Amino acid sequence: EKAVNLKKDLAEMQEWMTQAEEEYLEKDFEYKSPEELENAVEEMKRAKEDVLQKEVRVKILKDNIKMLAAKVPSSGQDLASELNVVLENYQLLCNRIRGKCHTLEEVWSCWIELLQYLDLETAWLNNLEERVQMTENLPDKLDAVNDALESLESVLRHPADNRTQIRELGQTLIDGGILDDIISEKLEAFNARYEELSHLAVSRQIALEQQLQTMRETDHMLQVLQENLAELDRQLTSYLTDRVDAFQMPQEAQ
């Protein structure tokens, strides 16, 4: 009777493992939304806990069959063979569910990381847009133009590492068919805004550099002119002080 019960327990255990494999491992999942992916991660965590909890039952079965084999070798021998099959299947199920759980957790982590990098780069784009807007309607003063140019250049020196991470993380998920529509849409919007703002910012940078160069050249010309006028004024003042006749002066002084 005990052998019959143990055989029944082994059959139930095998049936449960078959159902668990069908439910957790043989489904074709399509993760088209973050909610679906998050639910799948939580489901696989529960599956892993559920399977691992069966380890106690498997151990009890193993111990009972060993005890029976010691008392009734003939009955125990057949059960031991069935037990080995169950143990192998159970270990395989545990490994596969652990693997899938780990994979889904990695995918979820990849998605969260992508969102974090997108948030960082979006904040930088907002800052860049603000700096570009600050270059409009500047006072016609050398210091104001120079400060605006330096401010814009400091933002443009932003490293490209985050954008590389965004591209790689996004491509990894898309290649795996994970949230591909959502990610493609996000990346398309981000890249379009990045290209537009970068182009605008560089154009403004070039314009400010040219404006600054023109203003510096104008300032230099004015400085030279002022120096020449000051020298001429000194000479004229000297001539007037010395009561020199105009016809005795150099032609330019006349």
C-alpha cells in the first residue's frame, strides 16, 4: 500500500511539473507594453518560488522511497527508477525557470535603464533649447554676445556616452521583440529632437562666433580711429597754442 501511494505521489509530481512547464515555459509571450513585461517578470518570480517550494516535497518523496527500498527491495527498485526520472525533470524545470526569470529581470532592468538615459538626455536637450533661446535678441554688446557664446558652447560639450547607451539598449530590446513599437517611437522622437536642436545650436554658435569677430574688428577699428583722432587733436591743440599759421601746417592738419 505504501508503494502504491508513493507511486501515486510520483505521478502527481510529474503531472504538476508538466503543467508548470506548459504554463511558464511554453507560452509565446509578446511584450508590447511595459505593463505586460512587468507582469511577466512578477509571474516568473512567483513561478520560481512555487517550483523551489516543491523541493521539500521532492526530498520527502526521495527519503520515503529510500526507506521503502531498504525494507522492500523489489518494490523500492521500481520506484527508485521512477524517482530518478522525476528528480531529473524537476532539476531541469528549476534550471529553466530560473533562467527565464533571470532573463526577464535583465530585460526589465534594460528597459528601466533605457528610460533613465532618455530622461537624462531629455533634460540636456531642454537645457540646450533654453540656451539657444537665450542667444536671441541679445544686446549689441561684446560682453553679452561673448557670454551667450560661452554658455552655449559649454552645453554643446556634452559627451555622447548617454546617446550611445540609448542606441544600444534600444536596439537590444527591439531585436528581442520587446516593447519594439514603444521603443521605436520613443527613439524616433528623441533622435528627431536631438538632430533639430543640435543643428540649430551649431548654427547659432557659428552665427555668434561671426558676430563676435565682427564686433571685435569694429571695436579695434574704433580704438585705432580714437587714437588717431586723439593724436590729431593733440597736434591741432599744439598748433593753436603756438599760433602757427594754417598754411604752415601739414596738408592733413589744414
